[in-house]
Amino acid sequence: MPERNLLAEFKAGNIRGLARAISLVEQRDPSVRHLLEGLANGARRPRVLGFTGAPGTGKSTLVDALVSNLRESELRVAVLAVDPNSPYSGGAILGDRIRMQRHALDPGVYIRSMGARGHLGGLSVATREAVRLLGAFGFDEVILETVGVGQSELEVAAIADTTLVVLTPGLGDGVQMIKAGIMEIADVFVVNKADLPGAQKTMQEIRSMLSMGPKLSWRAPIVGASAIKGEGVDEVLAAVERHRAHLEASGEAAERAEARLKDEAADLVAEWARAQARRLLDQDEAVAGRLRRDRIPYAAAEEILTRAGGRLVPEAART
Amino acid sequence: MSEVAAAGAQVEEPARPVRIVLAKVGLDGHDRGVKVVARALRDAGFEIIYTGLRQTPQMVVEAALQEDAQVIGLSLHSGAHMTLFPAVVEELRRRRAEDIVVFGGGIVPEDDIVELKKQGVAEIFTPGAPLQSIIDWLRNRFPAR
Ligand SMILES: Nc1nc2c(ncn2[C@@H]2O[C@H](COP(=O)(O)OP(=O)(O)OP(=O)(O)O)[C@@H](O)[C@H]2O)c(=O)[nH]1
Ligand SMILES: [Mg+2]
């Protein structure tokens, strides 16, 4: 699809326009700016739910059930499923769609698998921009799914309005989660696979862990569910709604929105500056020569910032 | 690909990886073979979106559009290749997405392969074909990476 058609395809509601735009975002193509600024809905933000948890805890199955539930209210739902790429080959097998096949032909549902591809600064910049595109395209709810094994769950938490941490009975998940610092990011705990033995015990463990932590204005509820049987899904959504109401009532929603925008602007500056710095380092003999002579980077870095000035904005993003 | 990237404003990130929707069409119910292919292609640097068993041509094409995949790989062992493979090509045409390349794997007789290629299936790999031949074919088809 030629680039010039992208905006038209996107505006016309063609899913291919959206899909291609998200690819540009994944590639960190700065020209996406013009697409977003050119859309009447460019600043429209959808509601964002983030699901994270250890591999195989049932996140995708749960997301699938939740999508059904949201579709009953006629909400348009997008799912962004983020998985790590192989650090060796750069390739990936993205398999979250398998669990969501019943929504495959529903025009009110969009599912996109994203490889994390080792982006600098992690995934957050790309994911945030993808969320923007989805909002502008008309989706009401965006669900992010990511495996909680590294940094990505923290990034998801920074983007989502409500973060759900999915655990399962037994397996000592709980202990691992504390180690990984994942407890702090949970707005809602879901103990999935509650059809298996030990769910009550796991819920009790989380409860006592939380009671040892600091008193917060929001106490993360712990919901039992069996995604595979469709049980507890209403309760999960009810907990999300309560959290949303809390964010609104406490003024936290507005605060978080502002903090998110600031993050977004700061990350963009860092990304743009880094790209242009690389260019100067590779192409500008004065900067490169200085670095070679100094063998220590501070003066070269200062020179780049001083000299680059307005040129820090990548050409493709200039107006 | 975007002229923007070529202009060098974006020098850090790699070019667009080749994204491939892999699906089992038809009613046969095991996916060992396609999973082996998925792993080999991942290890060769491709991004594989695996959509699972019993996919209809509509589902496969919709997934490829949503995922912005450049390639669809179909696996079929039920003998219905002469209807299902062309149905995917036809659905791509209907959705104005003929640029998406379709290849297939399965037990397909030589004569049928000739006919399927005429109908727009780019390549067919039969069970004896080494995995490397699929990788080489894809790399040849998408030399950018
Ligand atoms: N018993 C039981 N199994 C479940 C339940 N939910 C999901 N599963 C199974 O758990 C396995 C993993 O489910 P997924 O939904 O793919 O889990 P996931 O967390 O998305 O997995 P990754 O994305 O690979 O991290 C599948 O075999 C599911 O059928 C449940 O409520 N009960
Ligand atoms: Mg999953």
C-alpha cells in the first residue's frame, strides 16, 4: 500500500490503513506525527486495560472472555498483544490470537500482535503511539497483554489506566511476583484457573502480602476467575469499573493523564535527540573527531546538544 | 517502504521485519508440522503470527490484514487444497490485498501445484521439503532483510 494512501485509508475506516500505521509506529517512523495531527480524533484517548502475569497464566483466554463481555455493550475493542522477540534471531512467534479466534471476524474487534523487538527505551513509546492510533481510529477500549517477565509489565502499567496482574493457583507465582516487583503495579489481582485446586489459598496469600504493604488509597481487589469456563469475568470487569470510578473520584485520573502526556513528550524528545545525535556522530567529522581525541564522551555530547538545536526534530516530523 | 526511513532520519531501528501469518486451514486437527515450521522461521528472524487450527479463508485474510503481514503461510493435510488455497487468494483479491504473498504446505500432487500457482498461490512446499528451502524462498522473495 503506497504511503500517500495511508491517511485516506485510515480516515475511511479501512483496517489496513490502521494496521500499516501501527507498523510505522513499530518501526519508529517519525512521519506518524503527520498522520495523528491530521486526524480530527488524533488526541482521542481510549480506555486502556493492561494485563500482565507469568507465561501461561491464561491472560489471552481472559482477554478473549473480556472482549466478549465488552462487545455485549457494543464497545469497540482493540487488543495489543506484546511478546518478546528472540534476542538471537530477532524473530518471534506471536501466538496470543489463537485464544481469541471467536472474535476473528467481528468488525468491532481489532487484534494486533506486537514483537517487542528490543526497542530502545523499551516498548513504551511504540505502544503508547499505537494506543493513540487505536483511539483515533474509533476504538473505545484497548486491552494490552504482555508477559510479565522483565521490563515490559512496568511499561504496560505506565500506559494502562488499570493494570491487572494475572496469577494462578500454586506454582509459587506469588513469591516470584514479589521478587519481580509486580505486586506494586497491580490495580486488580486476578487469580485465574480457579477451577484448579488451591485458588482460595493463593488468594489468601496475596491478601496477606498486601496487608504487609503500605496503606494506599486504592486497595487492589483480588478476583477469582476461570477464563476457560467464562466464570468470574463479570467480576473482573466490575473490579475494573470500580477502579476507574476511584481514579475519577480521587482526581487521580486527571493527574495520571497529565503525567502520561509529560512522559510521552519527554520520551519523544529523547528518541528524536538520540536519532539526531547518532547522525551527527556518524556523519559530522567535527563531532566524531572530538570524540576520537577526547576518548571520553561529555564534551562531544554537549557539543551535539548545543549545535543540533532545531535540528533535533527529525526531518520527517518537521512541519 | 517509507522514503522517510531511507532518508536516514531513523537510523537506529531495523527495517520492517517480514511478518507471516501461519494458519492451519481445513478440518484436520493436529498442528505439529506447522509449529515446527513456525520455530524454524522464527529462528531465521521472521515474525510469525500463529492463528491456530481450523481457520477459514476469511479468518486467515482478516488476521493478515489486522496484523499487517506481508505473507500468509497455509498448512493443510485434509486434501482440500484445491478449494481452500484458491479461496484464500480470492478473499485477498476481494479485500484488495493481492500484494500479500500466499504459500502453502501439504501433500499436494505435482499437477495440482502447477494449477495452484496459476491461480495465484506463490509456492507450495511438500512434506519432503527441507525447512531451509522455505527460509531461502522467503529471503529471496523479501531481500530487504
Ligand atoms: N484450567 C484452566 N486452564 C486455563 C484457564 N484459562 C486458560 N487456561 C489454559 O492455560 C493455557 C494458557 O492460556 P493462555 O490464555 O494462552 O495464557 P497466556 O497467559 O496468555 O500465555 P502467554 O501469552 O503465553 O504468556 C491454555 O492451555 C489455556 O487453555 C482456566 O481458567 N482454567
Ligand atoms: Mg497470551
